[in-house]
Amino acid sequence: MLGLGNSITSGVALSSDFTPANISNLALWLKQGTGITSDGGTPDKVSQWNDSSGNDNHAAQGTSGNQAAVSGGGLDFEEDNADHYDLTSKITMSANHNFIIGFVVTPENPTSGGSANADRNVILGDDNNEFVDFQADRVAVNCTGTETTYIGDSALFSDGTKAAVVISRNDGSTGTFNITINGSTPAGSYSNQANPKAVEFDEIGVRNGSGRPFDGILHELVVYDLGTGTHTAAELTALTNYLTSI
């Protein structure tokens, strides 16, 4: 990837000037420490995390028992409580369309095990499938029932260690995925790296209301629906550096 300077490249503000809004087609932005409505208690439970993209697609949870708590500017999700949030509107991206998903998490006791393991740590889900989830040794993206998985040769995530994940599909005709963690792709291998199918999601932290709940802190989340457009290398670099700085 391209190195960053203190200038503007391909229309993208680099270095300290960059925010996710500098890349077009920002569909969702749950920004650390911004737009969070909480009850001020102990724990400080959050009923809503406002979308900073300008699309008003807020993440809300009206049931106290399923609300995450404020932690370090983000939200601390408890697996045992199936903490989760519903988006105001479902986000759907058509087959052969390109997108970027970026998120920063601090996992709590992630485990390995693949599809048979319930501890899948769903970041984005819907009523049928998880869209994005991770375990200690893998990141998975489910596109209309077909899963793209990157499995590391060693652990990709560990307890209490912050990780910035960027998932991009920039070749919609074949659906080729690229996944980085903290700015690089660790040693490992893909299953179904080419996956052009459609995706949709309307939940944060679970699938189907309670399944495969996320356990850890979600610091920030961004989603771009690029349609048939593409992102540049400079854009992806700028976003990656922004997320890893959180």
C-alpha cells in the first residue's frame, strides 16, 4: 500500500486531515466517542449510537439487558447478554458491487474453531446470516450464504489486544476480497476469496437477534457501499491509518 504524506492524494486528505467522510459513498459510520446516548449508570449502558455518516442510520437498543456499556469511547459488548443494536434501515449491497468495511475492536477471550463454534463474534448481521464475524484465527464474510474466510497460520486476534480490520471488495465482477489487520495481511490463506454475491445487514453485534454474539469492545465501525465504483489505494491506506490510530 502507498505510504502517507502530509498532502492530498487522489482527492483524499491524508495524515491528520483524514476522516472516513473523505471517501465517497460512506453508508454507515459509528464514530468513537460521538453520538452516544447512555444512562450514566454503572455500567453506563447505551441505548443509541448515532450514525455520523449523515444517513441517520442509527444503531439503537431499547432493552436494557441487551445494551452494551460505554468503554474507552466505544461500546463494551457482553456475549452472555447478547448485547446488540438494530440499525434504523437495513443496508443492502447488490451482487457484483464493491464495498469497504472497517472496524476497530478489542476482543475478550476470542476462541478458534470455525463454523461449528458458536463463539463467532458477529460484528454485522441480519435475520438469516452473519455478514462479518471473527474468531481468534479467522475473519469471515458471509455473502448471501457463501462465506469468504481468511484463516491465519497463527492467532489473528487475542484477548485485550486492539485490532483494526479492513475488508474490501474492489473487483465486483469477480468479488475478490482483501482483508487486513492493523495494516497488513498476516500469514494465512483464503477460502472463497472470490465471492461476488450480494450482502445485507441490519444488526450490530449478533445475527438473528441473539446468535453468535460479539464479546469485546467495538471502538469504531465504517461501511462504504461503492456500487460499481472502486476505491483507490490511497483511500484504503488513509482509512487503514485512521483506524489503526484509534
